[in-house]
Amino acid sequence: MATATIERLIGKSIKRREDPRFITGRGTYVDDVKLPGTTHAVFVRSPHAHARIKKIDTTAAAKHPGVVAIFTGKDMTGVNSLPCGWLLPDLKVPPHMPLASDAARYVGDPVAVVIAETEDAALDAADKVKVTWDVLPAVSATDKADARTSAQIHEVAPSNVAFKWQIGDAGAVDTAFRNAARVVKKKIVNQRLVANPMEPRACLARYDAATGDLTLWVTSQNPHVHRLLMAAFVLGIPEQKVRVIAPDVGGAFGSKIFLYNEETICSWATRQIKRPVRWTSTRREAFQTDAHGRDHVTEAEMGFAADGKIVGLRVKTIANMGAYLSTFAPAVPTYLYATLLNGVYTIPAIHAHVTGVFTNTTPVDAYRGAGRPEAAYLLERMIEAGAAALKMDTVEIRRKNFIPKFDNGFQTQVALNYDSGNYAAAFDKLLRMLDYRKARSDQEAARKQGRFLGIGFSTYIEACSIAPSKVVGSLGAQAGLYESGKVRVHPTGGVTVYTGSHSHGQGHETTFSQLVADELGIPMEQIEIVHGDTGAIPFGMGTYGSRSASVGGTALLMSLNKIKEKGKKIAAHLLEASPGDIEYANGQFQVKGFPGKAVPFGQVALTAYVPHKYPEGLEPGLEETSFYDPSNFCFPFGAHACVVEVDRDTGQVKVLRYLAVDDVGNVMNPMIVDGMVHGGIAQGVGQALLEGAVYDKDGQLVTGSLMDYCMPRADNLPVLKVDMTKTASPSNPLGIKGCGEAGAIAAPVAVINAITDAIGSEDLAMPATAQTVWQALQKANNRREAA
Amino acid sequence: MYAFTQHRPATVRQAASLLAKQEEAKLLAGGHTLIPTMKLRLAGPKHLIDLSKVEGLTGIEMRGRSLIVGAMTPHVEVQTSPVVKENFPALAELAGKIGDPAVRHRGTIGGSIANNDPNADYPAAALGLGATIITNKRRIPADEFFKGLFETALEPDEIITKVQFPKVNKAAYVKFPNPASRYALVGVFVSKRGSEIRVAVTGAGANGVFRVSAFEQALKKRFGVKSLEGLSVPADGMASDIHGSAEYRAHLIGVLARRAVAAAG
């Protein structure tokens, strides 16, 4: 019997199993699913940011050839508001109907749907729907949404305030500031971003009149959450009659977590017309209707002792919610943001106050990093300001403030209890990679030639592996945040894994296979990963918040352990030994100390399904399901550095070097982790230099296409140098912390700090376009001339 | 996209007669502006007259001291043509900076010039080199061709067949791309042909491509970067949008003109 040790796959850069299908164009995305008799939905959307609907006349449109049905909000009787899944105390939750029938509250707000035999017919007919509008005053700016405006967006929310929320100890901060050597103050804007996954949102809804079953294919990061919210909360359909399938999904970055109007309407409409209904977003619709990200305006103050130690932090943030509360919107600028304001530093006193406001803009919700990039950006800008005020080196001031190394628990001032951390180690490694001294002397030499180089740093911490259900429940989440994992061993030893996590770029088919292969000692080729289908998987919470490996992976690990335990009983019976004497190694069950006395995994599997010689009282079959609810968040951390050159004549910024040291705990597949970090950095550089959703004062989205909204491209980035430190998380048995959002959190502020270092300016708005930097240069010049 | 009828004439004469005859007809000469506009339903021509099968509209050759480029010549051919590279390196370089490879393989010089997008590159080359736009009816000097935003001297049934560039002593094009669209936020084309100096600017003008006579006068005295020192373009008359204010665009014209003169040598 073979006893050769099987090579472990965890920790190896195994090439992604799913990629051949993607790169040869053979993935199955929602738009690739074809059903006979499918109709096409086109939405009539508001061209106004805020307008009362006086009348919708569909007469002419209904006569257009090929039109099957036209519905307005008034037709959707018995349908409830799209729910908000995270409630804060005193949160104002206005109704958010799938089709607005009283008023439209942002450009793109759908008011009618035209369903036709072809998309062209639907488009032509949609042109003929006549909406009579009564245009109302609109407001789009975050810091102008309150009482100073004449726009009143929702009756339930006077002055357009959705919530006021706070955390920390205001009195302690007051005291700390009184005793501080310096208190620096800054207005910090974290601009609005559009996620722009490569695949736009899409859905296909099919009602089977014979069985009463509804199947919805939808671009979703969490098909069970979609099913629960849509079926139970909005449409009132029993969940067992609804199957939600999120097949291959081409990127999401948070924007596909949420329940949107379009899939809800198509699911409702297919039941009316008894034919499948399809909708695929155009890029223009994506800009207008995919939940946007970030959009904070903040006044921050940080107090320092004379030696550079931080003594306190006071934060007042206005967070733009957009026109309605998207599914998890209230959590993002509160529990995912303000609880991270302790960063990786010892800050003895913190207080944060957050006001959420409604505006006549696209709803804002979680976008890669969700709250944590905002916290990191704020802290790292403030610490730079402190360094400038105290005339300290930017490296020194950080070193002085790091929380010292700890292995199991650090209580912050803002509710969280960090799992494990060694922040100085990651920073020191980064400095070595950068060769900080040389970088500074290069900078000086370049300066003598009239070239403006700048060096910027950032450190960050994030709360990942979202999350312990009890904790988030007490904070207002209307959902549990565990994960499920089912392992089905087939009679001939093949394995199908059903995970509640959802891969939309993360590579789960590879990483989860690595985990299963290692645990069961079988080749990856024998393993299939199934995800994204409520008809196949156990109830799952899906993928966001860097949670799949740590939470979803642990659920799988639990099922694998159950499989092994049951297998031991079967093997013991076959080997005529006691189950306690059986161990599992290298793909076989063996008597401890006697590797020759063994039965292979496949034989045990077969025995489980052909239980002729079988332990008394043991159930046949070899299939186990587990639900894992983590004990704590995980807290990945890291330090990034960026070197830029600023063209002094044009303000153009070129990123010359970008280096990162991330600590994401234990790593399943380094290549995949590097890929995620690379992508995150690209997004972060995008936020720093290129991206920004702009509304005009009337609430028109000026950056409504890729011609005006600039996404980062390969030539915007240098070769990235990424490395890791590894501090295992004690929060889950795999020791994983999570890596999905790290780059997007750390990169924006590293880039901005580098630019301000280059041009000697303290204030710089994102995106730091050439014009923005040139204007800052002009200001700095004027200041110098005046001085 | 709205429904339309596509025509594929074989000769310029057929194309012109279709253009005159059919109401709401548009020429398709690469389509990199027209097709996206149609897809967004912002344009809905009833007839598209596809010039891709018309004889004699492509090709690059030197005729005497002039370069002749067929109107349907795609950007990639201008970019890679040994004839252009040898005689008009600035023009080859400009063509290589238009859009991306997909655009450069489909977009054509005639299409670009006829469209006269205020941020396009070719109008700067045509004006900056003193080109002659040759149509099925006449020869139009570049100085008289570009009339404003997306407006040209072309008559409704007139079709560009060739663009003729006179050989110059020196030329260079410096482009500051809009980071999103990669069109020119500002682009400056300078050339020197004997005593004739041209400084043509695209991207910046509120009214499309234009020449900067103050710069030209200064460079006429001496073609060198120093001649431009202290000279600037007023922000008045510049375009202003989220990508660049009038002041910034005006400032960039000065910077890019100096760089172009330096590059032209």
C-alpha cells in the first residue's frame, strides 16, 4: 500500500483552476444564460435628481410592436420597500420602492419598466413612455445636505439627516487636548467612487407557472442574502419557492452585495407575464445605479505630546448615504469606519461623531474596504500633519506610536478587540525594502536637479472575517454573519464541496480545493467546488469583508474533520481495530504506528455508500455540513510606501515605486494573495490619482461614463513590490486574517502622503489630478513668495 | 441603437450621391465616435454610408514635397508607415498616440478630421502642418477647414478623399492626455517650414483647434524654447470642465509649446 507523503498544497502558489475557463471566454455569466421565450426589460429612469411624478403615460409605448408589458410603481401592489439590513438607533428609514411612484430622488431612479420581445423594442418603447415631472430642488453635496438646503428628500428625515451616531469618550478627548503640546486640525474629504466591476449587473428571472417556482440568476456576492431579502421581505414569496443562482460573476468590489430594484422588479414581473425576464445593465446605468462608495466630509483633530506621542483624536464626519438607504449602508460609516480609528497606534482617547445624510444622488454602500480606507486615510493624514507640526520625521513619529507586539487581544478605545499584531515589524520590513535612507538621499539629489520626488507611507488595520453574529447583531445587523460549508464524498472517493462563500474573482475554486486536498490527502482534480446557487448550497452569507478563507474556509474545515471522524469509524470496522486507534494520513485511514495496516480514503467512501461490512448504528453515507460563526473579527494590518515624482510644470504625478508589506495571517495561496493585493493597490492608486464621481449642483452625474470617470490602467502603476509578515490570527483555526481589501485601504493615503511630501503642501484633495496638484503647487509657491 | 440602413458604395461618386439623396445619412469612416454615439441612442442616422469599400481612399505616398494620406487610412498605418516615419516623424508619433490599438486599427484620418472633435489629435496636425484637405469637390486649406466644435467647412454632400501635408523642416507634437478618455486635454503641434511657423492647439480651445499667433511670431524670430519664455495664452476662450479649468488649459499650452519646440529641435 502506498505510503508516500503527499505534498501539502496550502501555502503554495497553485495556478487558479478557474482561469482557463475565464481567459478562453467560456465562463457562464448571467447574460450568458439563455432561456427560450425570454423577454427583455428596459427601465424608464428619472433624468432629474429630484422630481415629483405627476403622471406616467404609457399609452403610446404599450402600442409599440413587440411590447409585452409595461409596469409602473402603481402596478406593483403588495410589494414592500427594499429593506435596509443594518439598523442604527434612531435611524430614519424612508421607503425605497422598487419603482418610485411618488417622486424620483436621484438621476437614474427607475419609475417604469418596459418588457418586450427584444431589447431594441423595449428601448424604442421606453422612449415613448411620457413622464410628467414636477422638478423639485435637489442637493448633492455631502456637506450641504442638512438644513441649509431647500431640498427635502424624505418626509421621515427632517433636514435630510438619516442618523447621528457616536462612539468613544468625548470627555477624555477634551481632557487630552487640554494637556496636548499640539493639536492639529484638518478637513478631510474621502471622495465618492464608482465600483465599476468589469461585468455589469444583470439578472434573469423565470417563473415556472406549473410548479410556482421562481429562479433568479443574478450578479450577486451572496445569493442567499438576495433570496432572503427579496423573497421574504419585498415580494412575500416563500423562500422554498425561490432559487437564486449567482453563476460566474465578473468582479463586484461590494457593489453586488446589495438587493437592487432591477432584480426585484424582474422577479415580480416574470410572475405577472409568466415568461422569463432579462435585464443587463449598460455601463451608463452602472454609473447611475450601482451603489457608490465612500463620500465622507470630515473635520478631524489629533492631539500630540511634545515627544510626538498621540494623546487624542476627535472626528466629526458627515457621510453621504445618497437618496435611499442601500442594504448595508448605515454600517459602513459607523461600525466599519469609526471602530477602526484606533489604527495601529496607541491612542488613549478617541471620540467620533458621524452624521449620515440623504442627498439626491445614487445610494452609497460598501465598496472594497468599506469604512476602513476612510479610517486609514484620516489617521495617516493626521499623523503626517502631526509630524509637520512637530517637525518630526514621518517614520519616527509612526514608530513612536505603534501598539507594541501582542499575540492574543488588544482592547481599543473604539469597541474592537484586536486579535494579534506586530505593527512595527511590518513597518520595519517595509523600510528595509524601500531603503529609506537611500530614498531620502535620492530625493535630495533629485531636488537639486529641480525634480520633485516625494516619499509617502501608510499603515493600516482592518476588521475582516466579518463577523461574529452576536457582535454584529448587537450593533444593528439584521443578519447573522456565519458561513456554511458542506462536503459530500462520492462513493468512488471524489468530493464535491458546497460553500456559502461566493467567488467573483477571489479564486475559491483553487484555494478551497487546496484546503480539501490537504485535509483529505487527495488530489485537487478529485475535488469540485460549488458555490452561488441556493438550490445546491446550504444557507450561506456570501463573500465580502475579506471573510471567505477565514470564515468559509473554517466551515469547510469543520466538515472535513467530521468526515474524517466518521471515516475513522468505518475504517476501524474494516481493520478490526478501535476507532480511537485510527489516524488519517496521506489519504488513508491507518492504525496508529502501523501505516501498512490501512484502508485508503476511496475504500472508506465506497463502504459508506455500500455499507455491507459496516459499524452497527452508524448512518450510511459520507456527507457533512457545518456552520461556522467566528469568535472575533480578524485584524490584518500592514505598511505601504510610495515614491512619486511630480512634474512641476504640469502637476502630473508619476508613481515611481510602490512597496507593501501586508500581514494577512496565514496564507493559503501566496500568488492569489499577491494578486488581491495588487488589485487593491491599483484601486487605491485609482482613488488617490484618478477616480472621483462628480455631481453638479443640480444632481446630474457629470462623471457618467468611462470617458469622464477615470479608472486606473496598467500604465498608471509601476511594478509593485509586495511582501508579507505572518502573524497568525488566533480567531480561527486556520490562522487566516484576510487579504481582499488590504491594498485598497492602504494605497490612497500612501500616494497622497508622497505627493504632499514632494510639493511641500499640507492639503491635497483626492483625486490628485495633475490640475489639482498644479493648483497646490501654485498655492505653495505663492505662500513662499509671500513669506 | 436605432435601426438604420447600411450602404456600401464602391466609388466616391456613388457615396456622394447617396449622401446627397438620403435624408439623415452619415458617412461611416471608422466609426469610433459615430458608433458609440449611436449605441447610446444620442445619434440615430437613418442611413449609414460605409466608406470602407470605396476604391482609392487609402494609402500613403510622397508626391514631390508633399505627403498624401488617403482619407480612409487607419491611424496605425500612419503610425507605422516608413514613409511617414522618415518624412513626418511627428505625424507618425501623433498617430501612435491616438486612443488604443483597437481605435488605431479602425479609426481613420479622414473620419477624425471631418468629425473635428475639439480634443482630437489629427486636427492639430492638419492645422499645425498647414495641410490641405482634399475632397470630392475641392481643396480646402486647413486654416479654412476647422470652423468650431465638430464643425468644418465641408458641405453636406462633400467627402474628404485625401489629406496633403507639405514637408516641413521641423515639427513636433506634445500631448497631455485626459487620463480618462486619453483624448488630448491639451495638445500642441509646432512646425517650421522655411519662415512659416505654426503652433496649433487642440483640446484647449472653447471653439476647437486654433493657432497661437503670439507664439508663432516669437518663434519666427528664432525657433527655440527661449523665444517662448514669458509668453502665455490668456484663459479667455479656453474650454473649462471637470478635467481642466480654462486657466489650467491655458497654462498647459505654454508648457507643451515649449516642450514641443524643444522636441522639434
